[in-house]
Amino acid sequence: MSKVSFMPTPFDGEHFAGVVSRKVTLLDSSNPKPVFERMLSEDSSLSNQRIYHPLIDIAANAYEGSISREYLLRKHSLFPYYSPSMHFRDVDKIINKRIRKGGLWKRCEFIEQVPSLSAPLCRTLSFSLAWRWCPLCAIEDEKRVGTSYWHVEHQLPSMITCSKHACELCESCNNCGFSSIDIRIMATPPTTNKCTKCGAIHRASYVDLNGHITWVQQASMDLLNSPGMLSKPYFEHVMKRGIQSGFSNLNGGRIREQVFVAARLQQDFVAWFFEHGFERFFHEPEAVINYKTLSLEKALRNVNGWHPLFVLMWLRFLAVEWPSLEIAA
């Protein structure tokens, strides 16, 4: 990993990968990929579904303490969204740059660079391939700071609309289908909302969301903006124990009947899933159901490493109470 002497200051809510991409474009807008190759020791695209990317360390080193690594993880990455449902060892590896050998209190090995980490099962999700943006945010950002930029919240795969403007997030040109999968090439969303390939205008559109999807979106924003220490996520308990708790309440603690109750709930969940439009979050929703990707049986055994969207859907279906951020404040 090479040392970088300068890094632009991130805009409010800007994804750190967008910050680095803007910097590289300033150095060489005609062919930015070789610049990235000199910066990184691993070859990895700037996907919008990286929980962690070594570029965070490159950026933090360039800021020389003026902006901390923890701040970049908290405010300019998707890490707070994923960490409450991640395994403790993966969280610890990213935060403290160390690998635990053996049990919890065994010897730790500190590492210079944490390898990039992709979100679990992200390729099954509809909103996990192309970088997304809000056309109204792009216009406001252009007027406010002089350029559009990639917002962290717009990359949440459980968001359909912008939390500020309630318009549907864009991921491709409606005219030619062009999208930005790797922002090493496209450092910012389309300037003035014009497609960089065909010149078509991206206009804001609105979609009616039912109460269940709205709840999932709000919970997703809560995860992203959760208070407390990164090592002890505020929503960790409900994300890791909420499904088990909700099932126990419905089952009444009857151990002998839990297999039958779980099977009945799984059938009810499938009907609920399609009835309330959750199939729009998946490329092939029938395959997700048939291959038991959303299996309650799996969730009852262990949700470590489950995608947050999967957990949130089950929490909503089981009517598990979501912790209030007002209490944390």
C-alpha cells in the first residue's frame, strides 16, 4: 500500500470510495485505473457493497489525524449498517486491524492491512451491483459544494427511496441502461443528472411504499446512523437475538413443537414476502425462497453473517420491537 500525500475532505455523508475516486480523477481523469493500482496492493473494484476496503486506511493516513480511521468507518462507509449482524471476529479485525488466534482471549496477531470484505450474498440483491444516487440530491450537491457525489445511504441495499426527498434512487439510465458498477471510472454521479453515455436526463420519480418496506428502510437508516462504540453496536442485540426472541414469544417456549411452528411460520413468511412486495429487493426472489436463503431454521441457529436486510424482514414479520434511538440519545 503506497502513501498518499493529499486527500480531499469528504462531503457530508459521502462514501469514502467516492472521496478517493474524486482525488484520483484530479490526478489523471483520462486513465484513473493505473493510479489506483499504484495505491493498492490488492486488485479490487470499487463496488458499492464492500463492508470494508483498504482505501479507508489510505485515506486515514493521508489525513494524518485530522480525520480519524474510526470516523471514516462510522460516517463514510457501510460498516455501521453491517456490523451489528457480523461475527465479532470480523468486526474486531476491521476496527482494530488484528486477527484472533484460537479462542476469544487467545493471542492476537496485528496486521498492517485488512483485506477487503464484501457484503454477504450481495449478488442475490437487486440493489447491489450499480452505484445509486438521488437525482434531487445530485442537483442540490452541485449547487452547494460544486459537484455531485456518492452518498453512503444511497448504497444501502435495503433502501428504495432517498430518505430526504422520498424519490426513487437511480442506478442506471432509463434510455440506454448505462450504470456505474466501478467508480474507479466514474468518480461522481452524472453531472446535472445527464447520462454520461447518451446524454439523457435522469428525472426524479416517486413510488408508493407500504408500511412494511417503509419500516425496513427506517430501520436501515437507524443501523447506518447508530450511536455508541463501533465495537459494541447499539442494535447488535436485536439484530442477533431478535428473531429468536420473536419466535420464542410466538412458540410459547414449547420445545417439542418448535419444528412445526417454524415450518408454519416459514410458509406464512413466504406469503407475506410476496404480498408486501419484498421480491423487488432480489434478482431472483423465487430462487431465494426455494434455496432457503431466508430460512427461519438457519436464523434460529445463528444469524452471524446474515445480511441485515434478511434480519430486518424477519424482525418485521415477527413484530419484534425495534429499539428507539431516542433512548440512546
